[in-house]
Amino acid sequence: MTLNKSIYILVLLLLCLLLFSCSKKENPFEPKPVLNHEYTGFLRLRATGEFPIIDLSAQVDVTVNKFGEMNFSTSTVSYDVDEHNGETRIRRTGTLDLRPKGYHFVDNGLDKFAVDENTTITETMTIWYGDGVEWTLFTTQNIEGTWNGGLAFDLLDATMNGSFVTLNTAYFSVRWSLHLVAKLE
């Protein structure tokens, strides 16, 4: 074998090794994962009121991919409460329609999720005043509104015992909680 042939074969072998050992080039336009795991879990709403006494719960399923994209199911909860204290009677009949949306963000190095609650309330509230013998209709109000205040949940808390946000609306005291579990790969 001549020296030129040996060099040619050696160079060819080195080129083959380089070609097979090179990793696929990354596409600069392809999104990169922002989370180490995918997650599954639920977002829970608990709404309470004092007069009349209301205690509602609703829950939607959620999945989170490694790119921080959140996908939610939807839920509707209905209520019909009627209570009086001898002088005032209030009846509230309505529904809460949950259709949340959300995404991942980083705040001071912590992984968090921004969730737009996107919850619609449709309610009829009727109020009567009583004299001890009979009730007199005072007013009937039709209430429609959407909660879009935006919530922020901590990923670590959500995977431990849940991440909680409490707030008061014109209609209820509300407690949202996000609960997540990492999917095993």
C-alpha cells in the first residue's frame, strides 16, 4: 500500500467519524423547552358567600407541556340558594362557567404560571323584605360578568400541596388552587 492511499483512507475514516459523531444542528426557530417535565393536575375554584350561605366548588383538569403551554378542560357549576333572617330574604340562582387559559413565566428565577380565570357568572338575585307575616318583593337583579383578573401560581408549591390564590369579588370570596404532578418519562 502506498503512502498516498493510506493517507486517503485515514482522511476518509476521520471524515466518516466526524459525520457520525456530529449531533443534529439545532434549528434557531424551533422553541426550546422551558420546563424539565410535563405536568398533569387540576385547577380548583371554591367560592363562598355569607348571606345567603353559598359554598361552591368546581374543578378543571390541566396539562402542562415542557414548553410551558397549559391546556385546561372546562367546567360549569350551578347554584340555587334561598335564605332569610326574618327581615330580609335573598335568593341567588346562577352558574359559574370556567374556561381558564394560562402560560408559564419566570419571576426572580422561580417557575410560575399565569392563569386567566376566564370565569363567567350569570345570576339572578331576588330580594324581599318581610314584616313578620308576608314577604314584599324589593328587587330582582340579573347579574352577568366575567372574572379575568389573572392569577399567578408557583410551580414548586403546585407540585407540593398546591399553590393558592385568594381574592374577593363582588359576588363571592374565592379561593383558587393549582395542583400539579410531574409526568414520569
